[in-house]
Amino acid sequence: MNTLAVPYTSTPVIPAGRLPGTGLRAQLLWAARVRVLWLLAGFLAVALVALLRIVSLGLGGQAPQRTSLEDAMVPPRGEITDRNGAPLARAFPAYALWFDPKAMGDAGAPLVRSPEEVAGALKTIFPDIDTARMARRLASGKAGYLRRRLLPEEANRVFALGEIALEIPRETDRYYPQGTLAAHVLGYVVEDQGGRLGMEEVLEARLSHPDKRVDPVALSIDGRVQGALEDELRRGMLATNALGAAGIVLDVDSGEVMALASLPEFDPNTAGAAGAVNVFNRATNGVYELGSTFKPLSIAAAIDAGVVRDLGKAWDATPVSVGRRTIKDLKPKGASLNVPQALVYSSNTVTARVADTLGAERLRRTMIDLGMDRRPFIELPARGKPLWPQGDWSRVTNMTVSYGHGLAVTPLHLAAAYAAMVNGGIWRPATLMKLAPGDVPQGRRVFKESTSSKMRQMLRMISLYGTGKQADAPGYRVGGKTGSAEKAGVGGYNKTALVSSFAAAFPLDAPRYVVVVVLDEPKGTVASSFQRTAGYTAAPVVGRLVPRIGPMLGVQPDDARDVDISDLRYLVDKH
């Protein structure tokens, strides 16, 4: 038979039989009151411990202290937005898991259960943790973070474990609401160390300054255009089994970067805690020989210098020998070609002969004026140093550089150069900051306006009749040049590894944007008609991209408008 033990009474257990009603009632009431008192005392003790813990946290500086409502309204780190105000990086409240071995004082054990049991319980909440390592961490008696960035439901489950030493402080974390979008532009934040890579590093002082962080920083990036660029680059990369891809959309009049992408990408939301992979920025840090995309720049230099006056003049298109080197065309189109034909059919030999007539020093000077001899002009810390021929250029160097070999630059170099070639001849540095109209740099003149006008005509003809046909987007007046260059390797060029690129501008009757697409080692697949060259790999990316981004950028398709090529059309037709 069970007995009832009544605290603070010496009354013996009542035997079985008839119970005196009044005596028993008094005993039960007394027992109930004692139990209530004990429960109340226990509650007060727990409340006291919690209160003392809160005080100790405040005194110990584990959480940021707000001294005023004004301070509370200021974000701990400034927000980054795109040019339209869409958030790209912002601070948000988060939870962390902190281990405090002295939560119950110096004398008491920090954990109710063994470290192994607690580690096993945490494993059920966070399946990715190493149970043995977590147990050793808990047994070490060392205070510190066990985990960062807990979801609210995870925090609740940890709280339900009942381990006072497992604290869940509320903190402020860096959050990138668009995920991997523009990751190489933004970079990421490392806890207690600040920004890494990208604009997080560049803008560190401003984003963390108490007086400046209240105002968001607007980048030049358009999030919609950025998303479309990344999507089409990814599609092109996967379709050709390329190692990677890079792309840029650049405002030709201001130098503002509307989109800049490098694939594969990384997730800035996890990079700070877990370490970032795929952080190499192919658009601004990768240097490549960009092949035939250089031909229009070389021809523009020759037109500007008066070396090419008559675009109808026939130039020798047969192979040319320079020392021990022979320059020839991949697909010869005859014994002679005029300049428009040379660009439409991508002739190495004619371009080399034009450059030879121009002279090494004048071509070299043009490339310097286009910024090809130094790291690209942009705010990002990751900026590749060009592989620039040192000293005076030899005759063979001059001729090979003219068609994109012997000089390696970044895709951003190429984008800025094309912007100067089509915008009337003014080179401006690229920028990732949104500019007010009065803040656009003056730039420097590289080409005459008349030269720029002729180049716009010929770029359009390349997309209509030449290697860039798959880049044409009806109604958008796209023009540009393909480039397919073998990658340099040990002992020479690797004939099985190409860098395929397409540099374009639209709408060419009134240029507003340059688009550069680069695919790193595309393979011949069904999607590319088993070809690796840019006309089949990079050009289609531009052809799909421009119709997507044109309306976003205020460029509507118009089939009734186009570049007037009537004075040059016959030069290509007569071939």
C-alpha cells in the first residue's frame, strides 16, 4: 500500500479503516500548502538565477548595448542596393549558439547531462555536426560559439534541451537576400573582420562608419540585368561543358557596370562562416588572349591614323611570313579582301598587314590609351595584371597583337575598349558605383568621331553577314566581333583549349551598352553544332541576352530602325 509522506509533520501514517473526517481534512490542507510553498520557492530561485545571468551578460558585453532610440534605428552595417534600390546586402537579426561553462557559477557543473549526451542531442538539431568533436568541445570547459546563424526553430529546440550553459544570444548578421546573385561584385563579410572581396571590402569604412552606415550605398548594378546575364552565361556554360564563364554589361557613355558576372559563383551567405570557394573573378581578374575581338580595335587605330582611307582597297589575304612565323586565316576567303570583308570574315592576314602598315608604336599607343597596359579600372580589389609585351614591340608582336594574340587582358579591359570605339571615341573608366549625371568622368579621346561611326557600321555588318550572325537580336541592332583563341600553355599554345568570346554593342544606331561574353574552354557539343569557336558558343549567349535585358534598360525593339550601312554593303556583297 502506498503511503503519503507529509513534510514538516510527525503524524504517523493513518491505519486502514474508518478515517476521522475532520483530522484528515486538516492534514491534507496542510500538505497542499507546504507543496505550494516549495513550488513558489523553486520558481523564485530559477527566476533569480535567470536575472543574475541577464545581468552578467550585460556586464560581460556579450551582446551589443543600445544607449538610445536613435542608435537602435541605425543598422550595425550599411545596406548595399542595386541602382534601383533593391537590397543586395543588409544586416538582419539572427541567433547564435554560445557555450558558457560558468553559467551556473564556478562551483556547479555547466551541463546537466554528460557532454556526450548533449552532443548527441545537438546532433538531432544540427545533423551536420561532428558528435565526437562537439563532445570534446563541451568537455573542454572553454567558452565560445558552437554555431552561428541559427534558425528560430533551431533556437527553440536548443532552448528546449534545458541546458543553461547553451545560450542563444541574438545578434546581427550579414544577409544577401538575392543569394548568389552578383556574388563576385559584392564579396562577403567575415565576423569580427569586416568585408572580404568585392564591394564589401571596398566600402568597409563607409559601411561600418556610425555616421554613414544609415544611408544605403547604391551600386551601378541592375539586379534584373545581373540575373539575366548570370542565367544566360550559365546556360551557355552548361550547353558547351565550359570550365567557366564571364560576362559584362557596360554603359558606353558613363562607364557604369550594369551587370558583371563570373561563373562558377559562390554563396556570400555562407562564405564568411565556411570559407568561400569559386571566388576567382574571371571578369576582372582573369587575363586571356581574346583573339579576333581585337581586330576592330586595330582597324579603328588604322582608320584614325589615316592608314586606311579607302575601305574598298584590296589587301593581300594570302599567308604572311614574319621570321619563322606564318600568319594565315582559319577559313581563307580569297587572295585579297577589303577591310569590311576582313572584319566580316575575320581575316588574320589582312588585319596583320594593316597593323604592319600602321606600325608597332602607333598600335601600342592606342592600346595604352585604351588602358590595356595596366590593371583594369574598377573599384574591385581583384584586378588582373595584363600580360603586356615589354619594351619596343617587334614587327611580329605588332602583327599578332592586332588579331588578339601576344597580349592577354581581362574581359573588363575589352568592354571598356569597345565602349570607347562605339560611343564617339571617348574612353572612360568602369565603375560599380551608381553615378549622378554630373559625376560622369570626362574621359579621354582615343578615336575620332568619324572613326567611331565607321566602326559601328562594320560591327553591325559582322552580325548581319559574318561570324556574329548568332548574336543578332531582331530589333536591337546588335553588332560585335567573335574571338576564338587557343590558351597558352607550357611549350606553346594548347590547340584543344579555346577561350571563346564575343564583344558586342547595342543599339548601334545610337549605342548605349556594350556586352562582353567569355567562355573558358567550351567543348563541341550538340548545342554548339560540335563547334568550339565563338560564333557557335559565345555569340548565341549574346543573341539570347540582349532581348531579355533591352527592355529592362529602356531599349525597346524597333524593326523599322537600323544602322545605315548602304555605303559599305556593296563592299561585302561584291566578294
